[in-house]
Amino acid sequence: MKVNKIEKNIQIPAVHSKHKYPWDQMEVDDSVFIQAEKGESLYKLKRKVGPAARYYGDVTGKKFKTLLMREENGVRVWRLK
């Protein structure tokens, strides 16, 4: 490992993050349905979507509820707070 010299006044690059889910656009009592793709496991989808909503809620102070919707082949997420 090589540690370089300390540098001053280096600008932090702008973050270009993509929002995969519409959590920031949801208002209280809104819900969004996320359909599983062909061959995608519903449980795997819920394990991706649920933590993403929970993390966003923890960071922003919002609260979400995620439920598996077997009949519709997807996951529905509600914004509660």
C-alpha cells in the first residue's frame, strides 16, 4: 500500500445516483406495486425491495410497509408515515 501526500481544496465529485424505486415521490397512504420479472422469485424480490424501502425510511424519517402479493406476482409497498 502506498499513501500519497495530503492534498488541499480537492472538490468532491457530484453523486450521480439513480433512484430505482419511487420512494421520494410517495406521499402518506400511497402505494406502489413492483411486478416480478419472468422467472424471478417473489421472495427474492421482497428481500430486495423491503430493505431498500426500510433504508430510505430510516434515512428520511418516513415509514413503509412491504407485502408479498402472490396473486398479482409482485410486491406492494405502502408509505405509512
